[in-house]
Amino acid sequence: MKYGAILLAMMTSLGANAAAQQVSVAELPAVSPARIVILGEIHDNPTHHLTQADLVARWAPKAIVFEMLTPAQAASAKDVDRKDKAAMEAALGWAGTGWPDYAMYHPIFAASGGARLYGAALDHDEVRRAVKVGAAAVFGDDAAKFGLAQPLSATEQAAREADQLRAHCDALPAEMLSGMVEAQRLRDAAFARTALTALQETGGPVVVITGSGHADRLRGVPAALAVAAPDLPVFSLGQIEGEPDDTPPFDRWIVTDVTPRDDPCAGFKKP
């Protein structure tokens, strides 16, 4: 099945799925709802990380995949007491990575028990190369398996480029937009590949900690998994700030207050 047909089928299914709905943490099930669960977040929202920690403790996954960690970082924490905040932060080399304060993420690690940790982050040079040469060329031999060899439809390409422009404060030059879409596709496929590896090596369930954009069932990690492993049960939880204008593309979503932050686009605005 071509990627566009798969995307259309997923959109139709989600739109007709009465179970797709806004929930509270308490309304989520007591056991993992799928073999791979994508737990989305807004990175600098502390409430989102507390929810992820709650669900990790509740669902006791065998493996946890982190967008924020490289494979080497995940391996470095293998024998560290995960409840020791200072020791974990040091072992992971968190300082200077550009992610929000480790204190926000520590509850997830502290709740992880004996789950095997996986890092899904790509080398920055690989992501930059995808901007220039495309996701498939960087991903390697399994590009077709994860849907990267199939170009997006013109409509979908335009929609994703518009999303990238909005996400970057309407400040990106038009010639960069297609490359930014390729970088996003690369990362989604890489996170999906790591999640499948974690499932194969541990038996699951697997939890993926990532931004809510990557939890998008129509475009993110779940979409890549639907191409690579169409029969695999996958559950996506998005966390968003403020009531959405349209139905969010997740199996379930949680709405929280907006966390206080400086305007990320302030630097692009004229005085």
C-alpha cells in the first residue's frame, strides 16, 4: 500500500473512532493499552512529565524509549539508581543538551523501575543531512519499510510545510521548508525503529517519551509504525495546552493549562 493510501486509511479510521477523545489521567486504563504506547508532551510543561511518570508507574513497561537521549546516554545510566536525581542527571550528561531542566524529567526515570532505557535521538549531523538530501537517503536500507521511500502527496507536503513554518515563527525561508519536513520524517521513523527494537528485545510493553507532535497518529511515530508493522497494536496519548480548535490526532488527549514561558517568537518580531 502506498504511503498516501495508508495515511488516508488512518485518517478515516481516526475520524470514525468514537473512542478517540479527551480524557483525564484517572480515566486512562490500569494496564498498558497497547504493546507500544506513545506518550506525548510539551517539553517544558512540568505537568506533562508528571502525567508520563504516573502512567509509567501504572503500566510498568519493559522498555522506555526517550526522544531526549542518544543510545550512548541511555546505556550510561544502566547501573545507576534511577531514584537518585543527581546521579542520574550526571550519568545521562543532561546538562548542556538543550532540553529543559532535568528536574522535569526525573519523575519519569524514578518511576521506571527495571524498564530498559533506550535512546532514540539522532546525531545532529544526520538530521541536518536529511534537510539537504532527504530522509530516505539518511535512514538507510529500511527506508521503504518505514514509509520514507514514498513521497508525500502534494497536499500533504504543503500541509506539513505550513506546519513547519508556523512551528518556526513564520521565519523560515520557503526553500528550507521541504528539508525541514524531511528532517521530521527522519526523526519519526527513527523513533519508530527504536521502539520496534525495544519491543523485539524486551517483549514489551514499550513506552515512548516524546513531543506530542511525534505522537501524531497521522504523521508521527504511530504513522511510521503503521507502515512498518501494520498489525501491531499502538496507542497514542497527546498532551496539549488549551482547548483545541479541531479534533487532535491522538487516540486520547489530555488538555492542561499553558505553562508560563517567554514568547519563543519574540526574537523574530519587529520592535
